[in-house]
Amino acid sequence: MKKIHPRFDITGQKFARLTALYYKGSGVHGAMWRFRCDCGKEVTRRATSVRQGLTKSCGCLRLRNLRPRQDIPSSQELLNPRKLHPIVHELIKARVAKKITQEKLAKLSGWSYGGITNMELGRVNPRLGMISDIATVLGLTLTLGNSDG
């Protein structure tokens, strides 16, 4: 058993989900301790990170907190008229009708998945080049004209 200064002995103390088991030694970044997580897994972590609350678990807490992405709407939500430009609305209808995912459309069109998602959510106004590339992939013809008649 390695010697620890009594002032820094945290054996048995609980920090979030981690309970200090024993001192492992001093590393480049400070005192290293062995901890047991509430999930049962044992890990070695920096004592200062655990005491300051920067490390709260063995990693199970992060996995538990992962949730499905909330910002990706369903096909039905996309088809509801919103503040979207009519051209964007038509692109979405065509994509959904052809059963092409946003991810696949991104690969086929050369635009980023995030860019397509943001366009379909109405977060950004797409540039003409993006509209043209997506329309081509979806087999749509893009016609520009004067709205004066």
C-alpha cells in the first residue's frame, strides 16, 4: 500500500457516483485514486477532478444521459407548412416521397447533413446552389422566372 499524506486521504468518501477505494500513486497530473462507481465498475481517476466535480462517474452517467436527438423532425412534421420558403417545402415533399433520408441526400448532393437539416427546419435560407444541387438529386427541374407576369 502506498503512503498518502493524511490531509489528502479520501478513502471511503463519496463524490457524485464515485467512492474512493485507495490511492494508486502520483502521476504527472496529480494524485491518482481507484474509485468504485455506483454501477459497480472500478476506475482510476485524478482525485482533484473527482473532488471538484469534473468527473462524476466511470462514464456510465454520460451514457445514461444520452437521449435521441430531439431536433430531427419526423416526415409528417416536415410536411406541415411553416415559415419555410415554398421551394424548400417542395424539396422536402420530394425527398419524403422518394424515401430519401437527410443523411443520404447529403451524400448524394455534396452538402452537409447539418446544412440540409437546418434548411428543412427553417433555421437557414439555402443558397441557390444548394437548392439546385438538391433538386437535381431529387429529379426536380428548377425554373427561375420573373414574378412580374
